[in-house]
Amino acid sequence: MSNDTSNVDGRPMKIELDLAESARLILEHAISDIPTTTSITAWILRVVYLRISDTHHTAWMASCTLMHMVEAAGLHREPSSDSILPSPQEVDLELRRRLATVSQHLNIWTSFDIGRSRVTLCNATVAMPSKRPGDQTVELMELLPHSAELDPQKSPSVSELETALLAVMNRVHSSPPSVLAQCNLALCLCRRLQSMGASFAGDVLEQMLALCSKGIQAAQAILDAHTHFEDRETGPAFELSDDARWLNNLSEDLLSLPIDEFIVPTFLRDEHNNSL
């Protein structure tokens, strides 16, 4: 039997559908149990899978469930002897931080995908996880405070958004998926700033378009590795400036990027295009 779980046209094979359905039934059956690190990890994997393979709404609903499980397990709070709130499970500090911040990352971006509310947990005190050699998770998690500036319920000033944009662009990310996340967030901040009447010129524009070029190169690297990546906001790059020099440079990068069928399953890509 082939290890490939997708048909030639990008549709999942029956074995993948059966596995996904079995996982759904197991996880939903256990939803009334007290969450554990194992069950929360399983829900994280489910949200990641749904964001790749299902509708934005389905992924968002699962991410909201995930956040409530994090709260029920008490993973959103740093352990404290002074706390009067019970912690249902003693969990390694580093694991606690990673589960909580990854869950928050997924919920923020699945909510932003469709303009829905994200789950904000009260009394959250969890800190960032520690950096490990060769581990890019923390790079993504450190984008969370800047991602939160895009919350529709917040009203940051132009100055605050510009500060967030510069902070994001000045970061150094080390892997293609992490670079794509950095580029995506920077472009989203640019779009929010443009909606508020801000414009870009000089060093800021040059830095932004250099990051866009790095994002396209990162997409090429992911493509070469035959791995999946989520939709990223490359379109706004062309709205930053009408300078022909910049557009020509970006066009050269884009022309070198083959958009093959296996990046996004055909039926999902068609569904996305029809929703635009």
C-alpha cells in the first residue's frame, strides 16, 4: 500500500478520511473529561490538520475548543504558590508554555482568517517558552504580541502599529515557515496601516519589500521540500508602492516560484477562490 494519502488531484484518500474521522470521534467523545496535556496536544494536531484540509469555519471552531481546554487545564497561568485558583494537573513548565502559546497562535490566526472573535482567557499569565537549538517554535510564538494588535476589537493608533511593524521587520527568523509567518504578519500590519491612511516610503518601504522577497524565497524552499504551508498574504506587497523598480524585483521572484497542484488540494483552492 502506498504511503501517500492524497490522490493525484489533491483529494484525500479514504484512509486519510477514515483516520481523520476516527480522531474526531475519539476527541469529541472525551470532551467532557478533564483535559490533559495528551488530549490538548491531540487537539492542537487536529486544528493544524483542519486548517490545512477543511474549511476556515471548522478550523476556527476547533481552535476555540482548544483554547477552552487550555483554560480548563490551567495551562494559561504560570504556576504560583500565591494563586487561589486550582491547577487541575501538574505540568512541566516548559511544556505548559508551549502548549498554551501554540494554542493561542492557532486560535488567533484561525479567527483572523474569517473575521471571527478569538478566545481571550482571563487571568492569563503564561510566559514565552525557552529557546532550544534548532527549534523555531519560539520564533513564531514571539510574534503573538504583535499579532494581537490586529484584533478587530482593539483600536491601536498608527504609531502603535508602526512600532509593531518595525519590530516584526527587524526580527531574524531562521526557517522558511517562520519567515513566511513573519512576512505574513508584516503584510497584515501594512494593510491595517494603509486602511488608516498611512503610506510607506524610504527605508521602511525598502525593508518591507526586502522581507517580501525573503518570504517568496521561503515559499520556494517549502515547495522544494514538498511540504504544505498555509495561505499567506502576498498580495498586499503590490499595494505598498507603485515604484517600478520594486515591482520588477518582486515580479522576478514571483516568476521563479512554480505554483504546483500539490501545494493546496485542487478542490480546496477552488473553494477558496470562489469565496473571494
